[in-house]
Amino acid sequence: TSPDNGLEASDALRVLNRVFGYKSFREGQQEIIDHVVAGHDALVLMPTGGGKSLCYQIPALVREGVGVVVSPLIALMQDQVHALTALGVRAGFLNSTQDHDERRLVESAFLAGELDLLYLAPERLRVDSTLRLLDKGTISLFAIDEAHCVAQWGHDFRPDYLALSMLHERWPAVPRIALTATATEATHGEIASRLNLREARHFVASFDRPNIQYRIAPKNEPRRQLLKLLRTEHPGDAGIVYCLSRASVDKTAEFLVESGIPALPYHAGLDARTRAANQARFLREDGIVMVATIAFGMGIDKPDVRFVAHLDLPKSIEGYYQETGRAGRDGLPSTAWLAYGLQDVVQQRKMIDTSEGDDAHRRRLGAHLDAMLALCETVECRRVGLLAYFGQKSTACGNCDTCLTPAESWDGTIAAQKLLSTVVRLARERRQKFGAGQIIDILLGKKTPKVAQFDHHSLSVFGVGTELSELEWRGVVRQLLAQGLLGVEGDYGTLVLTEASAEVLSRRREVSLRREPERPARAAKTRRA
Ligand code: ADP
Ligand code: ZN
């Protein structure tokens, strides 16, 4: 329905101006707000930093009653309530950190109609007393933030989110708005069905973040490469460095501190106090570098994060996009830099092989990884590949490494044949398993003790690959793994043939490879323009 919505639209705009102090709506916000103000359900897919919060905060202020917001993160909830209170909005939250008295205060404010917004942790809605409390007040809308937490195979699954489908049954007349920055078609569908939002209108914002420069570099000496990036391009800037393991978070943070960069660690192995203190410093002080596992970041609203660096390969494009999206929320030029190497591919494949769940689950994880690898190895614009993954067509962006320094591809068929035939030779030694290192030593004709021990210098392939450097050979291995022309098995990363390898060995298939860049891409000239 489209009311002659002059009144509603101007109410919304007035709230935007007077309460939030912003001049105009961002792309998409007005439509969503009008839709919810009119009492309809909405599923909102908007990138991180796009401005999702106003999409439910403003309708909650315009409509009669209290807007109930379900949010998975206690820290985020508290930040939002503080920020709203500072703007004069009557907001409160109920979660497990409160004692009885604090909770009672919020409850009586709710009952007295003295709240505009009430934030709840999802588990609160499984408590009967909360439901009875909500029954006694007037609810203007339900907002379900970080709605992808309901997706069972997603990276942030929260079992308590599954119970949220009951909101519709218990309060059928109250409009619901679900919001997320995670966005493949499959995830939309899962959110809509699990939250009982089949009738909801979908609002899909553009996923492009033009101010973020995407760069993916081969990983050689990750910490040195990182340090160089920070010193040359981001001195004094705030940023996030993601590592896969807690141990590498600790080591990397230590390394940066020793190098004179104010870095702090963040991972689930630190006690809650340290985590909260580090997060608070990151948010409040200037120029802090947070070194973290992916446990850090959801809901972090820091506008001036200038770079997000990944020292390990993310498991999926969705995760990568979400993490890099924390850079540059203020719209100023920012960098998303990822270093990835052979070891990442080996490690991730192994994690998938040994992961829990059924084969279908493992296949899904494998498909996620393949898409991520394809993005890493592309010779096309990174942004085009990234947006295509989210179903958006675009043209070369001019602000990613492959646009700035076009990647060359070369005919790697012969190199691939040399490498694969070495794998074949070694596979004959059934009891012994060899990883990429041994194979590259053989190709380069290096008579290492291990080569001598197994008599590998007498193989016909010994020394046939001196036209490439060791680094280039590692690139070949990595890219063959990424293309599925080579497989990896077991604890030591033993290289094995795949079905597709045979096509290369029998010359039925050509192999195109991306040339390893000598130097990192230069920065865009527009930085800080
Ligand atoms: P998201 O939840 O989508 O990641 P937020 O709702 O936190 O994003 O908004 C990101 C930032 O953009 C916040 O600092 C917010 O105040 C600001 N913002 C949102 N909408 C507008 C607007 N219409 N005009 C100016 N700034 C806005
Ligand atoms: Zn580009």
C-alpha cells in the first residue's frame, strides 16, 4: 500500500533531522522506513555501515509504542542504547549482565510507556516472564538485527534465533523488520523461511563499497608485509588485522608492538575483561590496531577504520566481505588487504576434510572455499568478482589491485605438467608422503639431505623446473590447488592428483596461471583526496 504518505515521510524526515541530526536519507533508507511505518514486514540486506539501524529506529519513533530490537551482542546493545540516550531517545535493554534492580527499572519504564526502544538478547525471548511483560505493553515493531544468525550453516549461527519465528504467531499485527549484511540468495531464503517472513518485502541495497580498495597478495613473510603496509600507507591509522588462530593473533600483536605500532589482541581465549578493555580502547582511542580472530567485529561501529588486513585466508567470500566491510564506514578511502599462500589452501582443505557434519555440509564448505580461492586468483577486477558473488553486475572499478596493476596471465601448461608428473613419480613411493616443499626442491634440482635420502636426484624430473623460482613454483602449486587440478591430503599436506589432473598430463587441457607480482600494487592516487 502506498498511502499519500506525505505525513509519514515527513515525520520520518523530521526525526532524521531533529533527533539524529542528519540532513537526508541514504540510499534505500526512506523506502524501508516508509514500508515499516505503514505496518509491513521487511527483510533488509544492506552492507555493513550502510545505515541499517535507522531503518528500525526511526519507525519505532514514528509509530506508537515501543520498538523491540533483538540483538545478539550485549556490547553492541549497550553501545546503541548509550548512543540513543545521548540523542534524547528513550532506550533501554534487558540482558544477562543486569541485576534484578536494573532489570526492574527498565521493565517499569516499558510498562509506563516511557521507552521508545527496548533492546533484548534473543535468549530473553525464551523466558516466559519477558513474553508476559511484552504482552502488557504496546509494541510498535520487532527489529531482528544480524538476522543471518538464524542461518544454520552460517558462520554466526545462534540457536536462540530459531525461536524468533514465534514473534509472528504471538503478535501477528506487529510489523517485523529483519536486517543483515550477509547476503547470498541462499541466506536470504533461509532467513525468510526460518523467521516466518515469507510475506516480507526484500530490500537489497547495493553491496559495493567504492571507497574500499581491495588487494590480495601472495603471502611470503606475512608480518613483514603487514608492517610495510602499515608503515608506508597507514601510519597512525586505526585498523583491524585478522588472523586464523589465537596463537597467531598473540604473536602478531606482539610483533607490531615491538615494531612501535599500538596493537592490541582480541580473541575468545582472552578473559572477558581484557576483551572488553581492548575493544573499548580500539573504539575510543585513535590509531589503535586490533589484531583479532573473527570473534571480533560484529556490530563494531567505528567509522574511521582505515584498513582491514587478513593474514590468513577467510573461509568464504561472505566472511571476507563482512570483515573487510568494517573498513571505511565513514566513506573515506580505506584498504582491504589480504595475504594468502599455499599453506592457507592446505590448511583450509584439511579443516574441511576433518570438519563435523555430513558430506553435504563438507561440500558446501568446499564450495565456499573454492569461490574465495577464485577471487584470490582472478586476473579480473576484484570488485567485479566480489559483487558478482552477491548477484550484482558491475564493470572494472579502477580501485583494486588487479585494476591498478593489471595481473598478467601466462600459459602454465608445461609447468603444470612438470609439477604433476613429479607428483605422480612420488606417489609411487607408497609409504612415503611428500608435500610441496620436496616437490619444488626436486623441480629446482636442489640436492637437499631429504632429496638425497630418498634418491630423488635420480628421478628424470630432477632439475627440470629451473626456469621458475621457488616462489613462482609455490604460486603454481597454489593456483593448481585453487583450480582443482591438484589435491592435498592428510596431516602433512601431501600433494595428490585429482580427476582433472589427468587432462593436464595428457595434454587435453591447457592451464592459465596468474603471474606472481614482483611488488605489491601501488596505492590509488585518490587516497585521502
Ligand atoms: P550498519 O548497522 O548498517 O552497519 P549503522 O546503522 O551503524 O550501519 O550506520 C553506520 C553509520 O552511518 C553510523 O555512524 C550512522 O550514524 C551513519 N548513518 C546512517 N544513516 C545516515 C544518514 N542518513 N546520514 C548520515 N549518516 C548516517
Ligand atoms: Zn577493480
